[in-house]
Amino acid sequence: SMRRVIEFIASDYRRYRIWLRRTKAGKRAYDVLIYVDDSESMAESGAGTMALEALALLSSALSRLEVGRVGVESFGTNAKLLHKLDAGTGPNGPKLVSSLTFKQKETNMRQMLEFSLETLDEARRTSLDLDAQLAQLLLIISDGKLDDRERIQSLVRQAATKRQMIAFFLI
């Protein structure tokens, strides 16, 4: 179709709409970590199913936008890696759903933030795309029951100084 060819040329040869894939790399690369609260409080409040829906929606949106590397982890008493940070295929839905049990005893947000900031620092050091600007984003899906608020605030400030953005989805 000539219309699609014109769109391809008009986009500066960046988006080849016939095959729906990018042909020219963008100027920015993204590392996105999605953390899902896996504590009992999520199940008790009925937020577990909503968290799974939010995870599915975020995963599909990020893969459609071709943001770069996406990783998924759960947290509660202990953090658990569900899908490592990579640029391959999107997270495996059935495996993620079966890994989230919502049976961990408490929500340890402080430990999760410390671990995630270390993970993002390591990802920045091992980034393969050195020409592009690396933007790092941490998405947290939780019911908002937190501990050690002062330490969490200092970790959020620390992330801001490292140009790591944190978004908290309260369910």
C-alpha cells in the first residue's frame, strides 16, 4: 500500500508499519522493574486479583511500546525474581500468576527498595546500549501497608539522585 510507504518515509524510516516493528533505534533505552506485593494483606483486602490485572495491563502496554528491558519481581517478607530484566519476550503470564500466592506474612518495602536500587545500578553498569540515554523506572503494585516510612523516604530520595523514577500503584 502506497499510504503505508509514505507513512514509513514520513516517520524518518523509524517505524515500518507494514511489519509493525521498529527499524531504527530510539534515542532512549528503558529499564523497567515491576514489583508486585505478595503479602497476605493483598489477599485479605481483595487486592490480589486487581494486582494481577494491573500486572497484565502494564506488561502488555510496555511490550507494545517496546520500552526495552522489563523485569518482574514479587516482594513481601522476601523478594523473589519472577522474570529477569531482559529485552527478550515479555513476561510469561501463567508462570507469573502461579508464582504470586499472596501468602507472605508481611510487606517489607524497605528491603525491596534497597534490592531494586542495587538491581537498577547493576543494570546501568551492564547496559548494552551505551549510545542511548538509559532511563530507569521502578513500578510498585501494592496495597500501601508499609513499614519503616522514614527509611523508605530516604531510599526514594536516593533513587531520585541516581535518576531512577519510582511509581507506586496503590490498589
